Amino acid sequence: MVTDQLRALVRRYPIVRFATQRLRTRLPRRLGGLAPERLSPWIRRFPLELPRTEEGSAAGPDRTELELPGDLTVPRRLERFGLAQHEPASLSCFLAAVEHAEPGAVLDVGAGVGVYAALAAARSRRAVFAFEPTPEAASAARTVSGTCGLGFTVVGTAVGNYNGTALLRRSPYNDMCNATVPGAGRAGLAHVRVPVVSLSRWAEGAAVHPRVITVDTAGTEPDVVAGALEVLRRHRPWVLVKVRPDRGLEERLMALLEPLGYWWYPVCEEVPPSPRSRIDAPESPSWERMWLLAPHEASPAYWASVLAWRSALGRCLPAMRPGSQN
């Protein structure tokens, strides 16, 4: 239990994480020592190339300069690999949906530092909202929003099937795996209490018409969909949802979605993929596992856009900068 509490302390406070990593560089490897070259910087400063299709609008920036916390997972990956290797199959389906959906807003649920929200803001004139309950990730997303005038809105709440509060469990190993957990226990080092909203209630109160929604909430995706059923019925948004295997999420999602008449497509290398009658073993890489839920059969023009965005993302390589830290 003491070890778990220490891990929770390190994960919760960035300055403690940074100090702990520096101390580990003084220890031998057998005692958990960390090689100095693997030490994360306090802040990562790097340029990020943004995708643009050949036939797309000339509006929006071609690159942005980011300054984000050095120990967060996504900034580390973006600096090392660029957008070319950051969920390209999912991002291309998302950007094509932003391009083809009816007028309305984009909601990025479980946004992290806001990659999807930033691209939607950069390549469209839609209102964009990023929902992220982890305080340090939400703060980083606000920094991204202020870069190059992207101007999407960060909503610092969790999303579920009710309105109230929940405990956010911080993963001891990966900040991309933080998730809300049921129960009315006390907040502590490993858990922090956060507000929870349902998308249907939030959209009604904010007078927002969602047309594209992404959902990546580390295992609570069916709860997000359950709280968004009225949005799906009324506004018929395109939805990208992460379906992690071996957690029983598939059956819950299918039970919620079957009455709505959505088309289900696995996000994979094949374009276009065949629509499926079941949400089951995904064909996408293990780090993506996304499904596209389309309000109607996706047209050839949509899939052509997916290919165009995939090609554009492939050109978004990391800048070769002397002395950059990964």
C-alpha cells in the first residue's frame, strides 16, 4: 500500500515526478536507476507540422510551436514522431468526418492535450470543445488552444451517463489511462474527485449541436454513449469511439447503438473498410482500436477524403532538431 501511495504522489504532482526522475539518474540500474539521456525535460518545446490536403482550404496554420509538460505521454510522442505516427488511421477518419458532417460542433471527449480538438479547430470553422478531467492534461490542452489562435474550448470535466461527480483514478504508469471509477469513496493521492456531465444534458444547456464526436475515456466509453443517446437521436453526429478489448465494452456499445440505425466501420488500414453487423475484434493496431459510427452509409467521397487526410498526415514528420530530448 505504501508503494501505491508513493506512485500516486509521484503521478499527481508534476514537480514531484520531475524531482523523482532526477534522483533516479543517481541510482544504479539495479535499484531503478534512470539513464540521464532518458530524463524527461520539464518543458518540451517543439514544432508540430499540421496536415493539409491538396484540395483543402488555405485557412489555418501549417505548423504550430508547442510548449507542453515534458513528462506527458502525448507531447513526448509528438516530438519524436510527429502526427505521421500519431493514430493516423483514426485522425484521417476524424478529419474526413469534420469535412463531411452537417454544420455543427465537434466534441473531443477524453481529449488529453487536445490533438483531435486542435486539428478540428485548425482545419474547420466549427465550434470545438475538448472534455478532459485530468487537471494537468486539461491545462496542457488550454495551452494548445491558445497556440496559433486555434481557440477551441476546454471543458475540465469527465463525461458519463449522469450529471454529478466521480472519482478520477490516476494510472501509476501512463497518463493516457486515467479513468473515472464508480463508487462514493474518498478522494486521495490516487483518486481525485471531478465533475461529470452527460453529453445530452450538456449540449442542451450549452445550445450546441454536435456533429462529430470522439470518445476515448480509458474504458468508460459505453457510459459516454449512454449519456449521449439523445444527442445521437436528434443530431446524428459522426462518432469515433475507442473500443479496448477484453473489457466487455463491445456488447454494451452494441446494445446502446442498435436501435439508432448507425453504420459501424472498424478503423483500419483498409480503406474503405466493410461495414460490420457487430462491434468485435478490431483490425486496427493495438494502440488505436477505434470504430467509426456513421449516421448513414459512408459515401465514396468520404472515403476519398480519408485517403487524402492519411496522405497529408504522412507528411507531418517531426522536425530534426539538434539536442532534442525524447
